[in-house]
Amino acid sequence: GCIRMFNRHVEQLYRIIPEGTLVRMVGRASDPVSRPLQPGNSGQDVITLQLALREKGYDPGLADGRYGEQTAQAVKRLQASYGLLPDGLGWPDIYLLLGVR
């Protein structure tokens, strides 16, 4: 991804934010999720999926835009609760259930 900032803003943040601080990058309004997602994918659509999973009570861990094991486990729990094959993969049926399509 890309972060667009003026150099002076980066310098200001550098002075006030301790090194190692976890941050959450928030961009434009949620991107719709349309591509199949699986472990190893990354992007704004993964963040959209992660935030929707959290909102529905399926904790995907940190909403960092990386489809890792915690996100896959959250998807599996959602799938199992709806009687779907719990494969941990993001498919259109999951997006419809979460309202992110």
C-alpha cells in the first residue's frame, strides 16, 4: 500500500510517537470485498473483512490488512456457525453474510 504524507507531518509524528508503537492506518471508506481472499493476501479489502468479522463477534486479531491465521480462524468460526464448510477462505457467501460485498 501507499501512505501519502507531507515530510513535515512525518517529522512531527516522529517526535511525538514512540518507536515501536502499533498504529492502525485508516484510509478511505471501506472498500468492497470482491476477490477471493485466503491466507497470504493483503490489502484494504482484507482490513474491511477483518473489521466486519470483529463487528459480528468473530475476532480476527489485529486488523492489519494481512490475511493470516487469526483471520482464517475467525472466518472458519463464522462459516461453522452458519453450517458452511469451515475452510477459512473468503468467498462471496462470507462477504454477503458480513455485508461487505
